[in-house]
Amino acid sequence: MIYRKKYQEVDIHELGELPHAVRAKALMEMMPWIEDITGKTIVIKYGGAAMVEHELREAVVDDLIMLKLMGANPILVHGGGPAINEMMERMDIPVHWENGQRVTDEATMEVVKMTLVGKVNQELVSAINQHGAVAVGLNGADAKIIQAETLNPVLGRVGKVVKVDTRLLEDLLRADYIPVISTVGWGEDGSYNINADTVAGEIAAAIGAQKIVFMTDVDGLYENFEDKSTLILRMALQEAVEMAESGTLAKGMIPKINACVTALSAGVKKAHIINGKTVHSLVLEIFTDEGVGTLIMRTLEDDFDPEFVEAPVGNFAAKLESPIASFGSAAAFKAAREGE
């Protein structure tokens, strides 16, 4: 487990205020990380304030477009608990909870579908499509992408994933679309409301993603949330599991860690937990050496291992005779990491 260092913030209003050498170094720093994701799939679980606040949502949309331009294949998975609560209140439907989970009866399930599929999903798709016809809205019933069954009869229409059919998703990625998926599952007996973290982990595992990213309202995973100096830079999966089992994690983090287990155990290379309230946190985490959140890997030795994931790289990167990680400042950074 490695903790994140605290750096002094520098107030720069315009990029032009930085020396040319610093700007060039920042661009060169991106090279190994571009190679890391070009031609690969990244599953992004989108939630928290970044879904609600206009400026943050616009930044996430910009980050998604940048990922596409850099050769990645992002898949956006979203929930919408606050929007569901607001709609339930507006319709004067009482909300019942059981052990911290929403009880979803038939009336509530209709509100969930109406809110997640008809409102939240369409708003996200429309925001992305301001840049062009690039996003496609989906839910679990479309081509039976997310197949589910009852998680616990006490919780009603709350479901667990039994299968992810990736064929439609793969078709959309090949056609250069960004799938935007609401987490309403399809079942033989009707629709299911499924935890969005869980769905993201299952989709990442099924489609063979390179990364899974969880956007939250905190800076990452803390060993002790009350002590902000314990923000973790990167850690092994087993360390994260032990934290979850210790009972010290916030309840909202446990489904994320469980989703990390699902994804990484299936071969996904990296899982990231980042703060969506940090503008452009998605590209800062993916394209910079230090990132801004917590990185979880199966083991700490998995980083920079080109054989760990067999997903193909982009056409140009595949033609390079030496890995991008050996170029200039990227080589120095790799050597520094190996010396830690």
C-alpha cells in the first residue's frame, strides 16, 4: 500500500504562464498512458456530484470525448439514486429501506425505470451528443445486456446480475459509439433495480476491459477517513479486500471494492476510485503519472506489464518497435517506479 503525497497547489490562471519546457513535459508524460488505453475498453461508473452539477458534468463529457480521440473505448455506467428519491417524493410514494438498501416494490420499480431510463440516461446521452452523434443510451433490457434475478425477496425488485451479454456493446464500440448504460436489469419475470457499482464491475469483467473507474464524491480510498494523510495512491486488491472485511470502510465503498474484486479477478488490469468533484479528474487519473485518486491492481507488480492484458492496442501503437514507456521522461518515470 502506497499513500498519496500532498503537493502544494500553484495558482496558474492561464496555461501560457507555464514555461514551454513544463508544458512539453506534461504532454510527454501522457505518452505511456495513451499507449495503456489506446484500443482498449474503459468502464466508467458515473455517479455523485459529477452527475448533478452542470460544470462537472460538462467536464466529464469533455473527458469522454478526449478518451475517444486518444483511441480508448469508454463505456459509461450510471445509477441515479438522488434522482429516484426526488421523483418518489414528487409522486408522494414512500421510500422503504432494509439494511441500507432501497426496497423496490412494483410501484417503485416503475419510478426507477422512468427516472433512470427515461430521464437520467437521456440527459447524459444528450449532453454527450452535443459534440456529435456519438453516444447511445441503453438499459439492461436492450438486447438483454444485463440479465438479472432476485437478490433477496425482502428487497422486492432489487436484482443481482446473472449474465452480461456483451454482443451489442461490442458492436457499438466497433462502430465508435459511446454506450451509456442505466442499471435496470432484464429478468424472465420483469425488470430489476441493480446497484450501479455491481453492474459496472460485471460489465468490465464480461467485456475484458483494461480499466474500471469509479467516480465518487471523495478523493479516493482512505485507510482512515478521519485522517486525510492516509489517502491511498495505489494498493493491491487483497489489501482493499482486507479493508472491506475489517469493517472500517464507509458502506458506499464496499460495493465498489466488491466490483473491483469481480473485475480484477476476471483479468481487468486496473481499478481507479476518483473524486468526480475534481474538474477533469477522469483524464487526470488516466493520463498523468501520479493521477488524482486511488489505483487498485491485482498486485503492485502488475503495473507496466504489457503481457498482463491481451486486449489489442491501437493500430499506430502496434507498429512501434519500442514501447512508449521507454521514451524520454516516461522511461525515467518507469525507472523511478521500479526503484520504489
